[in-house]
Amino acid sequence: MLVGAAIALAAPASAEGRYGLGRAATEAEIAGWNIDIDRDGRKLPAGSGSVARGRAVFAEHCASCHGEKGEGGIGDRLVGGQGTLASAKPVKTVGSFWPYAPTLFDYVRRAMPMNAPQSLDDDEVYAVVGYLLNLNGLLSDDAVLDARTLPAVRMPNRDGFVPDPRPDVP
């Protein structure tokens, strides 16, 4: 019985060797996936993108799903909806729902376009995010986004979420 308990306790520690599967990830492999961007913009990469460039990138990579002006299609609507969140039919878009602009960068960078995630370079992501913010009336036509200017964009729903009450969550 003691031997059985010892084997059971040791099993998780030796699973890699026992089955001969897997290996520890290298620092370079971890760094390749450690690309998340915090809501305050920490870890935003170098680069920049203009609204004008974003219009072209959006037309090429995004409009087929989200519509020419972000009005929606087979993909979600991305524009409009301001003032609807408390209504019976809320319209959740970039301009009405998202609380932080850097998290939009994070999402687009990691997940879009749906058929080729992570295929846009950082300049293209800044540009698309700028274009989306422009379509939602949050940036001017001549705006350029980068790691300094993107976190400064104040989203309309920034204060629309309930804070996390857990004491271990900053």
C-alpha cells in the first residue's frame, strides 16, 4: 500500500519521462507566445500606423468579414452602438463596449484575420486599430498610433465595467 501511494505521488513529476512525450519549452518559444498587451499598454511593440494606412489594410484583410466600414457581415459589427449598452438591445462594438484601446491591439494582433491569425505585422495592427477607432469617432483622420499614443485613447466605456473584487487581482 505504501509503495502504491509513493508511485501515485511520483507519477505527475515523471509523466514526461514515463510516456516519452513532450519537453520543456525554451525561453525563445515562450517569448514567441508571450505577446499579450495589458490594458494600460505595457508591452506594446515598437512601430506605428496611421488611420489612412489602416483603411487600406482593413479593406484588404478585414472588410470581407466585417463590412467595408465595420458595419458587420459574417463577422461582428465593429462600429456604432454608443449609448445602447443599457438598452434592451445593446450593440457591443469597439466604440460602445471595449473599455481599453490597448486590448483592441492585443486582440487584433493575436486573433485577426480569422483565416490567418498573427499574420499582420505590428505596423499593420496599429493602423487597423487606428482605423477602427476613427470609424467610431475616437480618432481624427490624420491620427497615427504607436506605443505612446494608443494607451492615451480614452474609450467611451472605460468606466462601464464592475471592478474585480478579488483581493489578489490588481
